[in-house]
Amino acid sequence: MQRFLAHWTLVRAVGRVRRAALIALGSAVLCSGCAASSGGGAKPTGVTAERLCDGALDAEAAAALERLFHMRHFTELTGVNGAGESNSFSVSRAVRHLHDDATSRSKCSIYSTKSGDDFPLLQIEFYAAEQHPNPTSKASNRSVTFPVGAYAATGTNGADLFFGCTTKTGTGATHFIKGEMFSPSSALESYRSARDHMVVLNSVARRIADEAGCSSEADLPRKVPST
């Protein structure tokens, strides 16, 4: 989780640029909508949850995201990252950059459609890991663990999910992938909120495992079990 905090100031700055572009685009969309409308209200901007994160959210994860933030439409980060690639999340690009630094990784950054909201509702990224925390360790009163993958827990800043997936590097191989979700809103407002965060992260992780060819090794459930 600390890896997110190190580059979050940059993410927020990029978000402001992105937000300005979206406002301009939204104005054009609304104007064209006025011409075609026969008096109805403006259609909501943004996209539905099912279309976020390269379509990696299944029906349960989409419903969980809507429940967490009490909205039906969202937007994603646009522009270009430090590797000169699109900031829009791509499952295949995320797998390709598992062993690269944070500036090159493909991240799913989800925003509210409200004007002026420059801080993401949540951000998800994946990277190769050599080990994971002990799943039998007793959770603190600031986290909730789940029987998902090699280790899964939600905390005050989001959620972590480690799962088995052997990927090669230039000097050998690593045997796990870590999925990190950073969310400024507490994932511990309630058990349901904690589980909803994990449901979203697990859904995207399943797509990553499938793309990386390690679904059976990852053994991620279709449905997140209760603790």
C-alpha cells in the first residue's frame, strides 16, 4: 500500500489535467444532447461500472462498486503514463508490465463524474511479488482478511490481494502477483464495505490471472467467501 502513497501526488496532478479535458468534452456532449432531446433531462456522463477496468468487473463487482460510492456512472483516468502508453487500464498491458516500475504499470483509476473531483475514488494496480504475508497471522482491528488467493485483506487505505502466478524476469522468476487497491474512503466502514472492496479487486485479479495464463495456479474464487 505504501507504493501508492509515494506517487499519489503525481496521480492527483494528472487527474486535474484529465478532469479539465473531461469537463470540456462533457460540455460538448451535453450541447449535442440538447439539440437531439425533446425536453428530457441531460443524460448522465461517464460509463457504467461494467465498462471500467477494461471490462474486468463482473456483475457482482460492478454492483459492489455502485454500492460503495452510491453512483451508477464513473470515469477513468485518460492521457499517457510514464512509459508513453495510454493511462486507460488494459489487462494485457498490466500483465506486460508486471515486473516494471510504478510509472510504467497500467492502473485502473476510477473517478466520480462530478466536476472538480480530482482525487480517484479508487486505483488498482498489479505487480510481481516474491512472497506474501502469512495468511494465518491474526488481523489487526484495522483490517479484515478474506480466504482468497495466497493472502487477501482490506485496510484503512484499500485492499491487498496476493495470488500464485509464476512469471519470468530477466534473471529468473517470481511466483506471486500482488494486486493493490488504494481508496481514500475507508474500506472498514462496515464488513459489507470491506467485502465490497475485495469483490472488486478479486474480479480484476481473475482477469489478470487469466491473461497471464495462471488461473489454476492463482485459484481465485468466482465469489469472495465470507470470513
